[in-house]
Amino acid sequence: MEQVLNDIERLKLSYREAKTGKEKEAILNEVSVLASKDNDSFSKAVVESIKATNKEAQEYIIKEKLKDILGIISASYIAKNYFNKTTAWFYQRLNNNIVNGKQARFSKEEIEVLRHALKDISCKINNSAAQLVI
């Protein structure tokens, strides 16, 4: 199945880079041939490919949702006060950098800590704003 998965990933990339309908049609024909060789392995590999794509999309969504506020609030503050980590650690996960040969990612638990941090900071800002009575 590993080889089939590699072939699917290669074909996905080729399809994204294809510029003409003829190129895309040729790639789809390759997919059909691949599926007809071993439909069971092909199906399992497609599911794995979809899972990987979903994971990448989720990581992109986290970064995209934080981009507007990271210019306003301090990533350093969040990293230090909520994770007890460095700013570099935080950005490595946000940007999915390769660290020690593996892609750095926020775990599910870390995403929950981040969610809590943003809510806590929001409450602090709201409380400060409420106290600014003229």
C-alpha cells in the first residue's frame, strides 16, 4: 500500500500543477489504471491521503485564524505564560517547521491550551476596557 500511497501523492501534486485539461485527463487516466491494479490497496491509500490532507488543512486553518491577532497580542507572552515554552517553540508549531527531523505540530491538548489562552487574554482585555470609565 505504501507504494500506492506514494503514487497517489505524486498524482495529486501533478494534478494541482497541471495547466491544461489534456494534462489533467492524462493524470486521471493514470489514477484509473492505478485503481484497477489493486482496488483494495488503492482505496486504503486514498483514505490515508485524505486524512493527511485534512490534517494539513487543519494546521493551515490554525495559522490563518491566528494571523490577524498575532500582530496585536504577543506570541512570546502566550508561549511563556500558557505553555512554559519559548517563542521559537510556539512558532515552530504554528509554521509546521521541521524540528529534529519531524514536522512540529500543536497536539490536540496544546490546541486546547491555546484556545484557553486566547479566551483568558480576551477576558483580561475586556476587564481592562470596562475599567476605563470617564
